[in-house]
Amino acid sequence: MTDYKDTLNLPRTRFPMRGNLAKREPEMLERWEQQDIYGQIRAAAKGRPRFVLHDGPPYANGDIHLGHALNQVLKDIIVKSRTLDGYDAPYVPGWDCHGLPIEHQVERRLGKQGNGLDAREFRAACREFAGEQVERQRVDRKRLGAIGDWDRPYLTMDRRYEAEQLRAFARLLKRGLVFRGYKPVHWCLNCRSALAEAEVEYRDKRSYAVDVRFAVVDRGELGRALGVAVPDCPASIPIWTTTSWTLPGNRAVALNAALQYVLVETDVGAGRECLLVAEDMLESVANRYGMEDRSVVGAAPGAAFERLELRHPFFDRVVPVVLGEHVTTDAGTGAVHTAPGHGHEDFAMGVEYDLPLDCPVDGDGRYLPATALFAGQHIDAAGRGIFETLRERGALLHSERVDHSYPHCWRHRTPVIFRATPQWFIRMDQGGLRAEALEQVARVAWTPDWGEERIRGMIRDRPDWCISRQRTWGVPIPLFVHRESGEMHPDSAELALQVADVVEQHGIDAWFDPGLREILGDDAELYEPVTDVMDVWLDSGFSHHVVGTLWDEVSLPVDLYLEGSDQHRGWFQSSLLTSVGMYRRAPYKGVLTHGFTVDEQGRKMSKSLGNVIEPKQVYRTLGADILRLWVAATDYRSEMSVSREILTRVSDAYRRMRNTQRFLLGNLHGFEPDRHQVLDERMVALDRWALDRARELQGEVVRAYERYEFHRIYHKVHNFCVVDMGGFYLDVLKDRLYTTPAEGVPRRSAQTAMYHIAEAMVRWLAPILSFTAEEIWQELPGERGDSVLLSTWHEIPEPDGDGDAASSTEGAGVDWPAILLVRQQVTVQLEALRADGIIGSPLDANVAIDCADPLAATLKRLGEELRFVFITSDAIVRSQTDTPPPPPRSTDSDTVAGTMSGVGIEIVPSPHEKCVRCWHKRADVGQHAEHPEICSRCVCNVDGPGETRVYA
């Protein structure tokens, strides 16, 4: 037997079937580093239109988690795709470096400030710790394949950053948006500091709810308000509260002017009494108090009781009835206990009615020394004492445990309190900041579009922004206040700029240097520096200005912000407010929001549930490209499910795409694009179809990248590999690639199409599967740059001439969709024969198609080449005008027949010998004396001029 193996063009490539990504990716990262790929990209993109995605800084504390990885990969996909689009798309990564979590870590290591560490040493320790965390996270973020200016990131603790932040703050001062006020703020007892709205999250909390009597001082006044005589028994207005610790701060009881209130005479265990409650709440109140016997004495709207005097339940204090729209009938009694020092609405009532605005609780959560009964007690410990006091004084109507939503510190996951203190604020209304911000929201492209209404509602309802923190590690508020009046220095904006210059030279410690007050000149003895530091949301909120000022490649406003959906109340909002305050415009043209990671059951990641997946686990085993593919494959607009099983399925999809490229590379050996490309008019029709399909898909892929629809790219490219390539084109192509002459037009035509498909596909994959695309890039034929990341979208050649594809050529205008439908049905029947053991492969079979025109004409047009499309040894078409030819010899049990919409399919095993070279079973095998084991087609390809292919 002659060995014809050397006459075949079998695939050859160094591109391995197994990705072995965990090993290869670090090697590729090292090569990118050596080549300075980011620098090369910047040089290549110089002069192009610019696209800037501004990095929202992750916090420099702890290793990155899966949410960080998701966020980083999404950003990297966008930056790389915009580079392929032909933009100059720089990426400057950043880190948020100040704040309480870092202080806590330093306190754990070295102890609290004052216990052996002075403030300067403590800040130095915080800076060192943050630097360590930045370096750890930088390694992990780079390991994910993200390309950026990693050697020159922005750090909010960098002196230049801090100085420019102070200059930005000076702009807000010039506009008059900064003021000192006494207001209730969220106060964390663990942080011992005020919190911003974005630092508060709502969680369920179990509390004691109490109903408390506020006795009416003058029943005659109550009767006049009702227009009836009040019975001769105690009368009171009951309130319901879940925060009994705020009762020492009570200064009023609020009713709703528009609600109807009823005075009910009843006995709930303390003798006959009258209770005034909202009419709509009467039934629920009666059930809660056990009012088995009750009668309504009179009714009147809430407005009738304004300024009615009540007695505090345990202090010798008279408190008035006030009116507020915040009072509802969702729960309680329709009357709300009002403590101006402990809540926004309460404080507003205090201002409106000129009530005392004091807060009896200090920063540690203890009652002030002047607080009767509870002085020095912590509010948690005082709860039992307040309960007993209410009971002893006959003020307690009812108590029970309830679960309710309550604000918590997002760092400590502990309940916060409302506490009125002197703080620094940014005005939302006076100066027009709120209105201007809402106007700018409408000019931003929000993805998904519901983001617009989300942030609009948050801005519309938020109070003035509390920007001061009583901490050590942070950018100082650069203000001098009068020692007696507490007023800001009249030249505060100019002084802040001078402070910025000093900080740029000497760091933030310079603010605490007594010598800094020399900038005040003669006013040095009259003014003192503010000791508070800025809210960290100001640090990152000013980043648009700081990075836009200090990095030449970043132009403002930037094109895109991208973060999780929680940042509508965080960074998206702080950036918007600072930018509108400084420039009267939004800092971004577009905002993209992604969901959070959950497991397959939709549960949050939790170590106790054992469903946590660490990025390190994934890239050390499966590879970062698998993680990147999962990010692209999942619709980020909602919660993103991930598990080991999901990642396994993603790995399977990755292998299909990798093996498609491996087939292309393996069959491009010996192909030199500059010499061997076949002109369009000489190309085989099926190759032109493949190029048309790739060109069509490329348009869809590019549009999907532009619209940030990455899951569509995954599905479309994966489907292209599985269906268009693996399931049809490449399957049909094998015979032509392997058996026709290496230099012949049929093979070179196929290689031309495959070359352009490979060049296009490597770019489709590059933003997502960056490591794999780079590996492919190195194996593609032809001259090319150092990296696929330096390229732009490949230009797939268009058909020559005007109008339809190569309309003058013999193979033009083939109805491939119709042929594909028939092929799919033929494949189904072939698989049935294989399953029954009648044939071993499709080449063991002959097929006959019975159909009418125009389908019959479409199929007949391919003539002898139709069998290559079906991958059978023979294929004939019998139309209605034909006399059906006798089928090949077979037994009835060996014949499979099927139909599809008027198409008959008959398949029988071929009776002929198999060609040892192409494996087709043909009648002409053995008819050539010099090559008795191969068919005449193979003889032509081995010793002759080579066969001609027109269609397939």
C-alpha cells in the first residue's frame, strides 16, 4: 500500500489545543511589561479622537474580591474595544487611600493614636499601610489582564493629588457652597464620626417599640380644639417609637394637619383615660392596647391641636404639638415623638417652631452630664432604665419587640444614630447646586437607562452634604475659623489655595504645623485651623478635576464612569455634585452601572455559605481569560450569577472558540498573505460566503462593543464558531484543504478566507480574551505589530465590482441559506444511520434529494460539488421533471428516508471502495494503474494539475 500522507496538507501549528492559561498568562504579562505595551498603545494612538473612561478608585484595604474583578474586567473590555475602534483610549487606574478602615487596621497593628503614637506618626503608619494595600491590589488587577498606566496611577494620598483636591475645594468656597451648620447627621459610634449618606446602608434591626403617653396639660384647651367637653379623666397623646433612647431629647409631638384625629375614652388597665389618635389608626391602636371598651368623645383635624401643651413623660418639661407633613399612618398612632437633635424632619420642626435644638448624646454615645436621670450612661445601657422610668411614671402604654429597617454604618455593619453637631456642609439649594445637578443628569447617557431616575431621586431628596469627619487620616478641611464667633475667615478661598501650595511641598502634615498660621499674617491670633478632615467621598468625588488637571491624556468631561449600582448614592453622585459646583457641568458624558455577583441560587457571596469564589482561585486554576469570558457572557445589567459549575460551562465555550482559531491557524501554514491571497473573482463561492458572514458578524460585534452589550458578543461569536464555522464551513473545508494541491487555487482560496476570518476574529476576542488573542496573534501569518492590542478592527475585503458579490463569476449568487437547511436535514439522517451502525461516517453514504424547483435548481447548480457540502461520497438531486435514477445497491434495512417541507431525503451506504487518500467511496477507485488505491480526483491532485472548485 502506497503512503499518501505526504501528499496531504495536514494542519501544522504551534498553537496548542490546551490553553494552560494559568501558566501562560503570567508569561504574557511579563512580555507586555518588557515591551511596554501600554506605552506603545499610547504612541500608536497619538492624534486619534480621544475616549476616556475614568477609573472609580477601589479602596486600598484588603485583597480584591470577585466584585472588584468584575468591575476591572468590564473597564478593560471597554478601553480595549475603543482602541480597536480607532480611539486614543488611555486608562489611568486609581486608589482611594484615606479613611476609617485604614485607621482601624493601623490601630490593630500599632494601637490607637496617643498610646505611644502621635498624630504625625499615626498618619505616616496609615500612609504606609495604604501603600502596601495598593501594591497588593495592583498585582491582582494587572493579573486580570487589564492594560493601563500601572506605574503612574492616581492615589488620593499622593501629595500632588491632595494639593489639587484643596484647590478644587477652594472653587466651592468661591461659589459660597461651603458652610458650617448645626444639624443632625448620621453618626457612627464605632467611627466616632459623622457619616455621609453614601456611607449608610439600611439593614434589619430588632428593637423594643414602645407606646408612650404625653399627658395633656390643659384638658380645657383640648376640649376647645375638639369643640366638646372632655371627660374628667387624664388625657394624653400617645406616640410610638423604636428608638426610646431619643426620648430624653424630646421637645415636641408632631401631628399631621390634614389627618383626622379622634379622642377616645377607654380603660387599658390604668383606669379611665382619654387618648387622642389618628382616626385611621384607631383599630390597630385599639388592638395593640387591648381597648375592649371604648367610646369616641370627639374628632378634629390635626391642625386644631397646633401648640397644644403636653408634659414630657419623665422630665419636668412642657412640649408643644407641632404640625408636619412627615407624619403618616403607616405605623404607630398618627403622632410622632420629635427630638430635633436626632433627626432631619425633627430638626426641621425645631427650626420652624423655634424649639431647642440640643442633642443630649455625645460622640461616644453617652448622655451628656446635664441630662437628668441618665447622665453619663451609654444609650444602649440606658434603654432598660428609660423603659422602667416610663413604667414607673405611668407613661408606658405598650411595648413589644419589632424587626424594622434601620440605618447602619456600611463599614462596621453597626447601627448608627442621628446626632445634631456642628459640621461642615455643602449647600444643596442655596446657590442652586441641586437644581443644576438635576439639569445635568438629563444630559448624561445612563446605561441601563433606569440609572437616570435612580440618581435623580437621590439628588432630589438628599439633605445638605455633610463633608466633615472627626478623624486623623484624611485631607484636612483647609479653613480658619474665628476663635469666638466660629465664622470662616473672609479670605478662605484664597487661603485654601495657599495651603494647597504648602501641602504639595510638605504633605498634609503641614496643615497641623503651628507655623502654617503665618499665612494669616495679623489675623493669626484671631483665627484657628479646623481640625476636621474631608469626607472620603470628596477625595474620590474630586478625582475628575484632579486627574483631568494632572494627567495630560485625560480630557474633561470624561466619556464614561463605570461602577456598581450602589454608586448612584456614592461616587457617581459625589462626582456630579463637585463637578457641577466647580464647573456647572457633569464630569461625565455617560455612566454605566453593573450589578453584583451572586451564586447560582441568587444568594450573596458568603464564607458561611461556602459560595465565595476568589479571583485568585480562578486565575490560578482556570486562568484569567475564563474569568474575563464569564464577565462578558453575563448580562451585567442585573445580578451576575457565578459558581464553579458556571465557570466550567464557560470553560467549555472557551475551548470551542480556541479550537476554532486553532483550526484556522493549523491550516494557514505555508500561507503568505502578501503572495498567496486569491482575488475575489477567483475565490470559491463558499469562501466568499464565509467572508460575507464574517463581515456581517463583525458589524454586529463592533456595534455591540459600542453599546456595551458584551453578552451579545459572547453569544454571537460563540455561535459563529459552533454553527457557522465548526458546524458547516470548516467541516466542509477539510477535504479541500487537505486533498487539493498546496499551491492550487482551491486551497489558497480557502486560506484567503480563513486568514481574514482569523485576523477579524482575533480582534473580536482581544478585548475579552486578551491573553488568548495575544497568543493567537503571535501565530498568525504575515507581518504584524508586537501585540493585537496595538491594532484596529480588521478590514475584511468587500466583493469586487458594484452590487452583488462578484456577480460576473460562475459561483456568484448561490442560495447558501437554502442549501444549509437541506444540509441540516441530511446531517440528521446521517447521524441516525451512524447510531444504528449502518455507516461509520458520512463518507460511507450516498444521498439523493427529491424536491421541486427552485430548490432543485439551487442544489443542482452545485453539481458534483454538492457531495462536498453534505460530506458524503455522492449526492444527487431528483426534481419533478427527472426520471428518478435507480438507487445504489442496498438492502431495505440499510436505507433511511426522510422529508422536510416537500423535500425527500434518501440515504444509502455506498457500495464502492474507499479511496485511501480522501476516504471518499467512489466507483473510479482502482481505475488508475499507477494509483490503484485512490480515486481519479486524488490522482489529478497528486500527479495532475489539481482539481477545480467553483462552489465548495
